[in-house]
Amino acid sequence: MKAAQITKYSKKFKVDVNDIPIPEINDNEVLVKVKAAAVNHLELLIATGSVKLIQDYEFPLVLGNELTGVIEKVGKNVHEFKVGDAIYSRLPLHKIGAFAEYAAISADAIGHLPANLDFVTGAAASLTGLTAYQGLHEQLAAKAGESVFIPGGSGSFGQMAIPIAKSMGLKVIVSGNPQARERTIAAGADQYIDYTTENYWEQLRDLDYVMDTLGPSEFDHELAIIKAGGVLLSLRTGPNKRFAEDIGLSGWKQKLFTIAGAKYDYKAKKKRIQYHFIFVRSDGEQLKKITKIIEDNGIVPAVDPTEFHIEDINEALNFVATGHPKGKVIIQF
């Protein structure tokens, strides 16, 4: 089968498309014929070695974290899925490999493809869906009546996070570009701030939570709008001591992340706010719940119209890194 691989971490990494054997499955896995795979910033972080303290890989490494496909074989302990089922998945972090014609995936990391999505749009749903779900339910443990602000939430993350937050009874505020106002309000946002004409930090006060998609440059502005006792959860700013402890990293790695996140923890603590960082994991049980939310709300993730195939993998990664995609970038098989 064709697979897109790297042979080492490098700031100037190059991906090679190689012919390798179709993987064998164990008793708890399924063999999936891949139909589409999403290209995320996560691939860039992995290939450059930026996340090797969280997950270090052996080489050669098949890249790719998120896919859709059809099951071709099931392990003898797998009972919820059968040959021919259409599935979607955020692959387990320790065993990625979506950029290949076949993938062996643990059955507890897959979900049935939502009925309203095809293989291309479905490939854009699992990673953002799980990030939003785990962020709201686990990291924030948000309760009905509380408020959450998602700066830059008019993109693919907000598309999933807004209906999940609304299903929990939260008040949802989003900032984004003027073109996305109507569809974001239609998705359930209670308030929309056009960042081209308004500064959210001048409009908002005393919120329970912020889910940051923008990174370190917004940290101080985001802290300023959260009330004491609230939480700032970031997808981008960087890991800290809490994150290292939560995922059970070794002692020396915990020390490193304690140092790396100290500035953010200090600023948050001064305002009596907690700072959390999230790195999403695979979870098939949560995908069931996300599938229901996708189907009930008619969510169709935005996908960039540029058509890429596995031979175009370097162009697709470069487009994610430096271009302005109009939605998730997808490799089609």
C-alpha cells in the first residue's frame, strides 16, 4: 500500500510516499481501507519534533491523525463493528498513520460515520469534535447557565464546539470575521463579536470560561474577561504543570512543562483563574455522542475545495502551514 512517511524529526521535514505492507491487526483492532484523511497543524508539530516530549515516535513514521474509511477486517474481540461499516476516527496518539491506503485501528478509537456526512466531510469531524467535547465536559466541567467565550470560534473548531456547548446549556459568545456571523449565530451562538470592528476585551467581563484557539498573543486579553474562579483553556498556548500531571508524564518531563508553562500559570494565578491546556485523545464512546450531535444539528464541517491525493502530501502540508484554507484540508484516496 502507499503511505506517507517521515524518517526523522526536522524543522524542514520532507514526507516520502512509499510502498509498505498492509498492516496486520490484533484481536482488538479493525483494518480500515482509508477513504479520506484530514491534514492538521498537529502533523506539522509531530514532524518537526515539537510534541516528542508528549509522544515520541519510532521511524519510519506514517503521518496522519484523522480519517474516514470502510472496515475490511475485524479482530476476534471486536463486536460493535463489522466488515463494510463506514467509520471515522481520531487515531490513538501512540499509533497514528492516517496518510495511508490502509490503517489498523483499535476498535475503541472509532465511531460509525454520521449519516449526514460523506467520507470527505467526515474526515474533518473527529478531531475538532473530540477536542470540543473533552474541553467542555472534562477540562471545564461546564454547567448549564455558565458562559463560555471562543475567540476565533467562527472556524472548524467553533462549528463543533458551539452545538456541544449549547447542548450543555451554556451561554456561548464567539468572535470571528464578518463573513461568518450568520452561520455562527445559526449554529447557536448567543453573541457574535466581529474582530475587524470590535475588541472583545472591551465588550466582555466576568465570564466563566474562555476556550482559546488563537495562542499566546491573546493570553492577557483572555484573562482580563474571566471572573475569579474561572478557567482559561487553550488549544494553542502550550502545556504546563497541570497538563503534564494529568497525562501522567514522567518526573523530568513534568519539571520541563512546569518551567515552560510557569509564565502562564503565574499570570492566571494572580487573577485567581486556572490555566488549562488540552491535547485531544481518541475516544470511540465520545464519538458516539458527537455523532448524535452532528446528526441532530445537521453539522457539516467546512472543507477546503482544493483536491489533494497522497502524492500531493507535501503540498497539502505546506498549504496548512502557510496558506489560508477555507476549511479542513483533505487527502482523498
